[in-house]
Amino acid sequence: MVMTDPIADMLTRVRNASSARHEAVDIPASRVKEAIAVILRDEGFIQSFERINEGPQGILRVHLKYGPERKRVLMGLRRISRPGLRVYARKDQMPRVLGGIGVAVVSTSHGIVTDTEARRLGLGGEVLCYIW
């Protein structure tokens, strides 16, 4: 199976597992996916994640987070920039997701950061996805 957009695959796996109320989801590992998982954890959308060195690529196991009565914490994930249409934002045009409630994940020259961090650092970059 040829995967043309691994980030979209990660977001879809996490979205589907959250909708099905799974405890964890396994994703083929990469440094970009791990950086996105760090943002998800730091912003409180997932409980934790771990990298399992199994096989040539490794696995990223993401442990999902739920509120009282198994209510979803992660309401939505949306891929913005994709291989067929790259989306970039300058430092003064950084998007706000749901008026600041959500988070935009941006790939900058200083690594993968949130929209808030990119604004603070005065950086623009490729808008990878929105999380709310």
C-alpha cells in the first residue's frame, strides 16, 4: 500500500479511534508525527504517546483522552496543507482556530509548533492541520 499523505493518515487514525472510544491507536512512526503527537499531548487533546521500536519504522502508540462519562476531548482534526495543495501563512497571517479555542499546527524553520508559538516567535510556515 502506497501512502501519499502520512500526516493525513495519522489524523484519520486518531479521529476514528476517538470516535470509536478506543483507549489507544497505533500509527507508523516518523519524526513529524511524533512532533504532532507532542503538540496534541501538550495542548491536552491526548493523554500520552510512546514510540515502540518494532520493525524498520517503529510504531507510535497514542493513548487517547476522554472526559467524564467517556466524552471526547478531541472534537476534530482537519488536514489543511496537503501534497496537492500546500498552504502557507506569514507571521502576520497566522490562522486562529475557532477564535483561539482550537490549535493550528505549523511547520516552521524552528520545527513544528502551534499557531500561538509561531506568533510569539514571529515565524510563518506551512499550516499542517487544525485541532479542536
